[in-house]
Amino acid sequence: MSENLSREVSKLVDQEVAKILEETDRDVARTVNRALGVNDGAPAFDTARWQARLGELLAAHHIPGATLAVLADGEIHELAAGVLHTGTGVTVTTDSVFQIGSVSKGYTAAMVVLLSDAGKLDLDAPVADVLPDFAVADAGATRTITPRQLLNHTSGIEGDYVNDTGRGDDCLARYIEGVRTVGLTNPPGVTMSYSSTAYNVLGRIVEVVTGQTWDEALKELLLAPLGLEHTMTLPEEVLRFRAAMGHMGEPGETPVPTPLWNMLPRSAGPYGGISATAADVARFARAFMDGGAAPDGTRVLPAAVVDAMLTREVEMPDQWFLGAHWGLGWGLFEWDGARGFGHDGSTFGQLAYLRAIPEKGLAIALLTNGGGAAPKVFETLCRELCAELAGVTMPGFAPATEPLAVQTEPFLGSYKREGFLMTITDGDGGPGTLRLRYEGADGLAGTFDPLVWHLTPVSHTPAKTVFAGRRNEKDAWIPVVFYALADGNRYVHFGVRATAKSA
Amino acid sequence: MSKNVSCEAQGDWETRDSAGKKLDLVHWQNRLDALRAKHHVPAASLAILVDGTVHELASGVLHRGTGVTATTDSVYQMGSIAKIYTATLIMRLVESGRLDLDAPVVDVLPEFSVADTKATKAITMRQLLSHTSGLTCDFTYDSGRGDDCLAKYVDAAKDVALDCPPGTAISYSGIGYNVLGRIVEVVTGQTWDEALKDLLLAPLGVTHTMTLPEEALRFRAAMGHLGEAGQDPEPAPSWDLMPRSAGPYGRVIATAGDLARLAQMHLNGGVAQDGARVLSEETVELMQRRVVDSPDKWSVSADGWGLGWTLYDWNGIQGYGHDGASIGQYGYLRVVPTAGVAVALLTNGGGARELYAALYRELLAELAGVTMPEPFAPPAQPPVVDFTPFVGTYRREGVVITVTERDGAGHVVYEFVDGMKDFSEPLEIDLVPVTESVFAGTGVGAAFSEDYMPVVFSTLEDGTACVYIGMRCGPKVA
């Protein structure tokens, strides 16, 4: 009897021990696999925990709603929180559609590189070869700018040319006509300056090469083959789904719905007009992670296309906005030795973020519908997810901890590009600090209240001096980089755009 | 909880109808919920204008896929109810002296033409507004999303056929309303959408009425549903199955409340809710004055047509309104001037017409003393009718209707031809006599009517025999 009992007990103990050992083994294996970037098929993603974290961050930062898709352990995990529209109160679900803004550039780039891979155009021949109507205000640049320069943001074409050319299928053709009047921020090829205008030129190239609208080509070349059934471009398509409304508000304020669902015209398509679920954005990123193969194994993006888009094309003056380099379409970063790609998007009311680290099998897509603190929410979530799921520490960006002696005199003065004027004066934060006043000029003069950033030094080399700027203590720090090119011309890199010193 | 208690608890909801009775909103919410569910309508929005106040009710889900619930501020596609907006807009321009109802359309729109040169010169706006131009109905042409869509549409509609000579009979015409929409553009120098906003929606003070999908995205928006009768329908394959060029005849998006507020302006002799005058009393009256009788009194319950308005005669009580259908969404507006009552119902599919028929029968009886006709159906003992005179071939643009006699009973083959040939397989319809010239068609789906499709034989002014199916006139050709 007692022998039986003790045998039973020891059997139970053995079973418990075996179970614990097995779990420990699994944990160890998972950790090891994760560190090696190997998918062990185990569901390590703690949905409940991240759901709670997402909700907590949205509430703390006054973000109306968001959806988060995380590719980890070979699976896409989908989360949603908040409301799509503070006016209607409709809740966010994982199948809700958000505007992804400039993340769209990754899609347009993929189409162009695909067409190039298929021999339909030459990335290094002048744009004018494939698009005879193409011209910018500078005749020399018109002749030399290449699709590659458009893709890696070194064309120098003023980046923020918005022109509402209507709802029709001719909207891009008409937009290109208007580009004739658009000037340059810098000569083609000399520095990186983020250009949405350039991506519309790419969109038009897609139309001319395929004989389709950009929207149709997107469906045929990418969405259908990749099975992205919740990705679209036109409002009548968005209406099939729960759709997010944009909201505006400063950090710390409760944001209010924007006056229109889309503040951008249809002609903003190739640079910022895609709407999608977070999961579909993660699926798109995944196409660059499995060597271009769809989940069912079919290869949509040839390896050459993936390689080309993830190859470092340009070194960024500002290495922190997204990463130290840009490829064809994607921003490229290296965190903790792990290389990744991504993009941000903003549509005046909706903010989107994508980061992917192929070697860790990790992709993060966060789509939000407004609120000034969305960047902070993304940074926090991304940092925590990268650390937990990939063991990668995301670098931070902040002023130098030790005071840095910087001669500010070379930076003082005016920096002007079409529509915008930046004035740099000495700051009131002590030696080495600067004040950046940002205002509308030309056609945009007086259209918004001037904004002021307070700059504190981060680092200094003869080639460039980096400052961290913010408007107030609620803002996240952003990089402001002063640099000179080989020709001696001085530039400031701010908001990923280069602006030459004018006075 | 009894109805009275809950009604009192609602405070502000309490109001009296024209007969001095209280409008029991709890009761009507219950009826809306029950009838909507019974008839498999996913969502419905109901606005009741009584005693000068618009009361709004909502029921169901806007989209069976997303499960978003319907609220009173949800917007629906209203289909042909858009024609009332275009008609009102035209009448604003007529009032301001910028248009003449009886001048030929070509005076203001020289590019307008139909297949018949004489008719091209003769057709007037008054005829377009009252569906008596003879223009055919079903010319759908996707001229794109751009602001030039109506100009292109009118250009593409050049030389379109007539169902019957101008001014001889009613034949419901969508094209006619697109021509009117284009006239609005030419006269105002704006798109139809912009002119609608500036000249009608703004003076009306309505904030939930629009024409474009990007505008609808600001609101909870209904998705259309399609399916077999008697079953829960499924979401339509796309939100928008009509091109932008369908605007003036079929694309205004609104809440039921906003539709009731348009009716309120007409009911108030042209004065909007805030006291602003939108139309003169004379114009309002003119729009309601009968231009033409409708031989088919059943398809859309019409006894006749005014300028824009469908006119009803409910045992001597006069009313006006309009029906609308875009694929998967259905709307109904009825106004009873003597009672100061208007009722707007917007739905997103299912047995919407049955819901309308049942709900309006109860509502209009109680609020306006109206007895709605029984649903269209043959009598228990159908009359014996000599069918021989009706046998033959009838033809209108895109459609050939072959009428035969089989074993003493009428039979119709309704065949789509030419530009319409891909629209549907031929429809086979058996006819049961209702009167000597009116037949109840069977074997056609619920898309057209409740259970039976009215098939009405009539004659044009010049004596030509014709048949009405779906409010469209088909003259006899052989």
C-alpha cells in the first residue's frame, strides 16, 4: 500500500520533472533559435501581453486607434486597439484598413525594380528615355536624372510638390506635366534628399511601361501575386472594409478627426496613396524576407529584385531618422549588428511604420490614426518587440551626455528650398545650442504658424555636425545634421530632406 | 415596460402627429427591428417627419462582414432618389432665370443628340424631368472617376435610341437625368457634385449628404448586400458597382434623416429647416403637378410623374416621393402633404421592398390616414382575357420583348441585345391576368418587385401598342 503510494508519488514527480525539463528545453531551444534567427515553429509571441501593452501605450499617448502586425516565429500576429474614428466610435479590428502613407513608396519601388528586372526599363538610363514627357525646371538635370536616383532619393527633385490633378485615371500624367516647374534641392546624385515628387515620376514610369494605371499595375504586379487582399488605393475600395479616419492633435492632446478622410489627392498615389491592414503590410515585408517567395512558395519577387532593394545605395547624412543608408525604396538600418529595412508613412492624420529584420525573421507593422505622439508609441513598441523577440537593441537618439564644444558660427543663417525657409540662430540653451525656425515661403508663405526647434549637439566631425532637436519637452528628439559637400556647399538635413544654405 | 411608460421616459421624443396622436418611437423602433429581421434586411435607417420634426431610427448591421452596427448617422447609397436632387437643382436654376424648362435641350447643350434628328431638336428639360422625352433608360457607361465624367458620358450617349417619340408617353430614363446633370455643369461652370453642394445641400443645411466615396468614408457607411429571396444576403463584391457617371441619376449618399430634410423643404413650400428659402412655393407646387400618367402603377407604385417626383394617389390622398436602388442598397421616400408627413427608409439589401411595403403600410395608415394598396398580385380568380391582341414583338433600346400565347396563357421572353447583351440571360416570364391589360409576371427574381412583376400593355399617343416592364416603355414593332 505505502509502496504503491510512494511509487505513484515518484511517478507523478517524475512526470512533473519531465514536463518542467521539457518546457525548459523548449525555452532554451526557442531562445537559441531566436538568437540564431531560426524559426522553431513555437508560438513564442505572447498575444495577450502585447495586446495589453498596445492598449496601454495608445491610452497614455492619446492615439485614437491602431493595428499592429508582428511577423515572428514564422507567423503574423495581429493586434488591434482603440477606435477607427472618435466621431463614430467604431472600434478597430485587425481587418481594419488604414492609410499607410509613404510606406507606399516601398510598393512603387518594388514595381519599378521588378519591371527593370524583367528588362522593361534600365534603372541607370535617363528617365527621359522611358518617359519622354519628363522634365524638371533644370534642363541639365532633366537629361541626367535616372530611375535609380529617383528610387534612392538622390535625384535632387524638390520632394514635396503636391498637385491635385483630379480623380481621373490621367491624374499622374497631368501631375508629370506640372513637374516641369519643379526645381532641385541639390544637383542630381550628390546627396540624399527625400523626394515624394520623384516617387510620382516612378509611378508614371510604371504606367507608361505597363500601359495600366499605377493602381491597376499595383494589383497585377504585387497585390494579386502576393495575395494581399486587404491592400488597395481608391476610396471606393476602402469602403468595403472598416476604415480608419485620420485625427490631428499635438502630443498630449486628444486628437480630433481630420476634416476629410484623405487630405491627399489621388495623384499622391505612388508616393503615399495605399491603404491596407497592418497584416498585409507585414505580408508585403515578408516578401523581402523569404528571398521573395510568397507563403505558398511561389516566388513573386525574384531574388535579384530583393537584393537590389536591400542593397545600400546611399549613406544618409542623418543616420537616425530610419537608418544609416537608403536602398531602392527602403530605408536600411543596422541595429546591434542586425540589418533591417523599413519605412514610415504619414498622411496628415494617419501615421504608419514598418520595420523588418530579415535575419531575425522579425517584421513589425504599426498603423495608427493620428495623434502627435504616434512616433513615440512606435519607438517604444518597436524597441520592446525587437529586444524581446529578436534580442536586438534598437539604438536611441539623444543629445550628448557630456557637454560638447561646437562652433555654431558656420551653421548660422538661412536655408531655403521651394516652399520652406529655415533660419538658424544661436540657441538659448547655452553654448553650442541652436534655434531652428521653420516657416512657409513662396506659395506656402504664411500658410502655417512658424515652428521652432531647440537644437542641442550630439556629435561633431569635420564633415558633419549632428544636433538633436525638439519643439518642447513632450516631443521626441529628432536629428538635425549640418554638413558640407565636396564642392564646399553647406546643407542642413532635416526631416530626411537636404536644404542648401542660401544666406 | 409598457409602450406608454417608455415613451414618456424618452421626454423629447414625445411628439404628436398631424392627427394629434403621439408618435410612439419605441413602437416604431420595435416594428423596424422586427420587420427588418423578418425580411432579411441587414440594416435599415428610418426617418419620420411629423409635426415639423424629423425623428430618426436605425436597426441592424451596415456590413455583415465587418459587423459594424447601423446608427442614425450612417450613410447609404440612395440610387435613383438622386433624381430628386438633380431635379431640385435644375429647378433652382430655372427659378434664377438661367434655364427655360420648355426650351430645347440643345439650346443649352448643343452636343446633345439622339438617334432621331427631329427628336434631338424637340426634347425639352420638362420632358427629361418627367420621363416623357422618350429617351431610353439603361445606358450605363463608365467614363471614369474624373470631373469630366458627365461630359464624356453625354458624348458617348450621342445618337442613343428612343423608346418612344418625345412627349408621347412616360418611359423611365436614367440617361435623361444625366443630361440634366450635365446641363447643371454647363450652366454653373461647376461639376454636378460641386453644384449640388453649393446650390442645394448648403442652403438645406444638411451635413450628411454627399456624392463621392472619399466623402462617405468620413461616416459609418452601409455596404450593399445581395442574395436569394428569403435568405440573409451576403456583402456585394464591391461597395460601388456604378461608375461616377451614374451620379445625377443614381448616386447621392445620405442618412435617412438628411433625405427627410430634403422632403421637409418641399413639404414646407420651399423653405429649409432653418428658414432659408430654397425654392419658391410656385416651383415646389409645379414639381408636384402631374405631367403624365403612369400606365404601370405597380413597379414603383406610381400613378403619374411630376417634375422629378413620382406621384401617388392613395384612394384620393395625394402623395409624392421616389424609390431608389443601387446594386444591393434600396431606398424609399414618401411624402403626404395633407398630413405634413414624410417617411424615408434606407436599406442595404435583402427583402427591402417587403420591409418597405409592410412598414409604410402601418406608418402611413397611422400618421397620415393612408391606405396603401395591397402588394401587386393576381386576384384569386384571374379574369379571362383574350391575349391575342398582345402577341408580337416589342422593342426598346437594348431589349427585345417577345410576347406569345402558350395554351391560352401569356408568356414573355425578355431578352437583352446589342449593348445590353451581357447584362443577363433572357428572362422567361409567365403572365397571369390581373385586369384586361395588366398582367402579373412570375418566374422573375425579387430584384424587380415583391413577388410578381407588373407587365402592362398600353398605347402611345399615336396609337402604337406598347408594353411596360419595369417602368420602361417598349413599343410594338411586329
